[in-house]
Amino acid sequence: MQSNLFVCCLLLLCAALGEAATRKPKKQAAPDASSKADPEPTEASATQAKTLSRGWGDSIQWAQTYEEALAKARDLRKPLMVIHHLEDCPFSQALKKAFATDDLAQKLAREDFVMLNVVHPVPDENQSPDGHYVPRVMFVDPSMTVRTDLAGRYSNRLYAYEAGDIPELITNMKKARILLKTEL
């Protein structure tokens, strides 16, 4: 009972962090003349990921933005896999580690998909059909159709995957390779 409560609390925390990431930051006042021209980097900027992989797989070619990923998917006629996550979410961290160490998931991602991982919400509301929780994995066909038919095993978070769900994610990756029969 306590472990279920703990898991629920962690999920709520991750959902709250995801909602907080969707809010627009407040504008800061313009620096005055007495401030330094080149301020020292903050700890947050010093610890940011140096690559677009953010730890999800350095051998994978990652798109930088959602718009770029959609264009690549259309041009290459490959499905797009979008991983929504947060750097400080324990569920996101566990899924990232499981995904990055699974050879088949890495091979499929590298060869058969346009890949994008995002820590900020994308402008397409179709990417959050049942909420802004993380981690969430969505697939988009080259015809720009979000594949809502490719869901995980949780009825209350359809597109959520946990570290132990890599086999299910791989199954959905294989299904996503079969493109929809729509005009491109």
C-alpha cells in the first residue's frame, strides 16, 4: 500500500513538473550598466547536456526541434518518435537509462526513426492527448498523423512507459515502422 502511494506521489510530482515547464517564464528586467558584460555561467548552464541526446543514446542522430523533426520525417519518409521527459524526474531518468542500454531499442531508433527528445512542451497539442505527464513517448507518421493507436500499458497514462516497459516500447516502435496508408 505504501509503495503504491509512493509511486502515485512521484507520478504527481513528475506531472506537476511537466505542467510547470509549460508555463511561460516571467520577463526579467534589463540589466543596468553596473552589471558585468560577461556574467559567469550559472550552475544550471554548466550542467546542461552538451549533446542533443541528453543521455538517450549518443549514437542516434537527434533532431533539435519539433518542427525540424517533422520536416525530416516527411522528407525521409520515416516515423518520428518523440520522447517527452524531464531531467529531474526519477521515472524519466529510469526510462532513459533502460532505453540507452537496450541494444535493440537503440538500433531501431538509429535506423528506422527520426528521433527527438524534449524537456519542454512542443506547440502541437496532439502530442499531449491525455495530459502533459512525463515520461511520455509519442509516434508521428510521415503524413504528420500522431499515432494515438500506439499506446503503452497504462490506462490512465496511455503513452507512459517505465524502465521495465522497454519490450512494450520496442513492440510499438516496430508497429510504428509500418507507415499509415495516407497520401504524403
